[in-house]
Amino acid sequence: MAYKVPGVYTTQRTAPNIVSLGLETKVLALVGTAPKGSDNPLYFYSAADAFAEHGSPADAASAGYTLPLAIQLAFENNAQVVCVARAGAVKSSHTFLSGVTPVITFTAAPHYAGTSGNSITVAIAAGTLSGVKVTVTAPDGVTTETFDNLADNTAIVNAVNQSSAIVTAAVVAATPLADIIVATALSGGNDGKAADSTALQAAITNLETKEVDIVAIMAGDTTTLTAAKTHVDTMSSSTNRKERILIAGLARGSTSTQVQTQGTNFADGRCVVVAPATLKKYNPSTQLVELVDGFYLAAAIGGLAAGLSPEMPLTRRAVNGFDSLADIYTVSTMNTLAENGVMVIHNSRGIRVRHGLTTAAVGDTFSELSVRRADDHVRKYIREALDSFVGQPSRVDTAVVIREAAKSALTELVNKEKIAAWASVTCTQNAVTPTQYDVIYSYKPAWPVNFIEVSYSIEL
């Protein structure tokens, strides 16, 4: 393959019982709506920090926002790092004039994306010594920032953008200087409560620049889920090198047949569909046990997966955060769902994962989620191990040194029990592109133990 950017690239080779390698996958991305917070994806290491930014479940769930409850469920199931992508939030702004000429636009900082930004005010007065003084007041009406003695519009914008935590500014016209004006509120902020598929897809796209490993979407419509599938497949390509998986659930009320159809439609080792689509959870805001959507189960399963080492199966793992399952399937229905690549959660000494499946066909190497995640882990591990060779000159022993580095990395993965074994590592300088070295290897995954068959006889 012709690569455009120097680096280490991993691709899977087609061969019997050979899987390409993969690495530690810990970061869960959640995409949905929230009553406040940044319009850019942010990483959080605790639920408290995430709630401070995006609102708490008690304040948001009853109002129809999805992210706070999803964040809570992810951390309750041992997620370590959560990347939150808020959909549909629009920042407030206002353009100030000089006479009738637009000269400067002030826009709420990302932290104030949404209607809270409509409470930000900006005042322009005569400067203490010269020029003008700009005063910005935060939504709380108390916190202020002052920028004084500014000679022109460019000076205003530079001062604000260098120091303000409340707004950003942009020059529309360099002259004349903005008019003196009393405190004026920004406007146009939108919380994105009714974010549609287009807004959700935009939030998914914002994850392209982020290092995440698992993506859970707080929506169950076909259009959004199809876009999410395209996202994880595209980002996981050998050229993009940002391997990730999708965990999806449907809206409450969806039948087992509809869930099964989604699994069949995905048919992808990078995609997981969870069931059931309707669960019960106590809402402290209403003091009622309410029905919640299957995509919240996706958030919980995403947190569970992110909290485990990648080679660890989800099979029989307890799922926290729900009071009970609203849909109780028969054994026959659960078997049919599993045969169609659906990860079923059922009652078994609590709420547990029945079998940690992806939507790949039964028998496919990547029908086991743990094998898929471990493969992603090893890909990243191998790239990291070989990356230091990029940018170095070729020498007589370069191929040997790279090969030995790959062997060492694979041996570490075996010692850490990420994979079971490896074999057949080779490295050669590419005959057509001499700036490229080709490393080829095979390995045996740490297959999950799913079945134990015991045969016995009774002797007389």
C-alpha cells in the first residue's frame, strides 16, 4: 500500500487461524445531549468532574438530556476515562458595531455552549487612560473580566483571546473602533436538547481527532447508528490508525426482532448491539422507577468494557446501575439473538452479560469482543514498539533490528497475557519502495473460555 505520512502501519493478513495484532483499549466515548458544557469532546476521569461540566443525572434525565445518565452508568461500571461529545449545542454570540459597521464578534467560550451563554454580557466603555475598556460578565452575573486601554479592534480581540475564559472574539472589520455601549447580552445559544441525527453525527465526527477506543451513542435510530458504524470502521483503517469499536442499543420499546435486525444489519466485528432495549432504573428526581432506553445499556456496557483489560471477556460480567430488565426474553429468543450477533444481558444472579459478542458472524474470529479488543491493543502496541525507527537512516542490519524489536514486543504481550503465543516474525526492505520495511507475523489470541464439555461413563 502507498502510504502518505511516515509512520508504522498495521494490516491484517488473510490466513487460517491468524489474526492481526491489537492493544490496551481504555477510553470510552459517549455521544449525546447535555444541558450545559463544552461543544468540543472533553476527557473526564471521574463522574463528578463530568457532572460539573455537563450537569448531573438528577437535573438532566427527566428533562430529556442523555449524557449525564450515560456518564453515571459508565463510571458505575468501572470506566476509567470517559470522553464526552455533546451534540447540538450552539454557542451564543453578538456582533458589535461602529456606527452601522459590524466590527467585532464576541462568542461564548466552549464551556458556555448552550443557553447559558445567552446570559454573558459584554460592555465597551472609554478606557481608563486611552482607547476603550471591555468588560465581560459570566452567566453567574458576578464573575467579570476587564481589558483596558485598548487602542483598536485588533487590540481588543488579541487581549480577549489571550486571557478570557468566558468569550472569544474575532475582528469583522479592523476600523473604525467599536462603539461605546452598555452591557449587552450575547444571544443564539442552544442546549441541543432536541438534537437530531445530523447534530449527533457532527458530534461523532468531532471524535475523529480524539484518542478513544470504545464509542457508545445515546440514540437508537438507524441513520445515526449507521453513521457511527462508518465512523469506527473508517477510523480503524490501517491508514487512520485510531482503532475503536461501537456499542449500540435501541430506544425503549424496541422489540427483540428489531434488535436482532440491527445486529444483522451491522454484521461487523467492530460493532456491538446490546439487548434488551428497555430497562428499569430509579430516578431520584421523580422518585419513581422509570423505563430507560437500550442505549443507556450501551453506555453501561461501554464502561464495563473500558474498565477491563482488553483480552478479558465480558461474558458473565455483572452490569451495574439498573434496577431490573423490563424485557425478559425466553431462552429460545436469547439464543436467536446471539446467533444474530446480539450481546444479550439477562437475569442470572443479578443482571449479567450472557455472552460477550460482536455482530460479526458466529465463528468469525472477531465475533468475540475480547478478541477484537485485544487485536486493537496489539496493533497499537506494535506501532509504538516500532515507531522509533521512523525517521532513521537504513543500515545493513535495519531489517534485523526491526524484526527483533517486533519479537520483543510480541513476547511482552505474551508475558502480559494479552495474547497466547506468536510465531513467524519476518522483516524485509520493500523491493518497490525502499523507504518501507515490511514486518509480517502471526499470533494466537487469548481465546475466551466459553464452553466446557464433560464426557463420562459409569462403571458397574
